[in-house]
Amino acid sequence: MLESGEFATIAELAEREGIASSYMTRVLRLTLLAPEIVEAILDGKQGPEVTLVHVLEPFPTGWEAQKLDLS
């Protein structure tokens, strides 16, 4: 919805969805996860340390660095 221009800001989208913009920002960061991490989560093969609480914490945007941090 942001990419299409339907909403100009994260705050507008969050308001429409009825959630806090700070939470929306944290959730949107998940789109920066390395594909291997996303696949592991979808396949249920992530380690027990890969929890929602953990991935919502700040993480590096570089995929190689994420491999070291989150896998």
C-alpha cells in the first residue's frame, strides 16, 4: 500500500489499520530479512532463538550480517 501510493506515510497506514505507527515501523522492517531467514521461518526450520521478539529487535540490513546474527 505504501509502494502503490495508496498511503503516503507509515503513520497513515498504521492509523488505517488501527495500530501504533511505531509497531508498524518494526513490522515493516521484517521485509528486510534475508530470503534464507524468511524461507526457514515459513518452512518451520528456524532455530528456537528466532522468535518474533528477537526479529523485531534491531538487526543489520545486510543479508550476510543477518546470517551471523539471526540464524
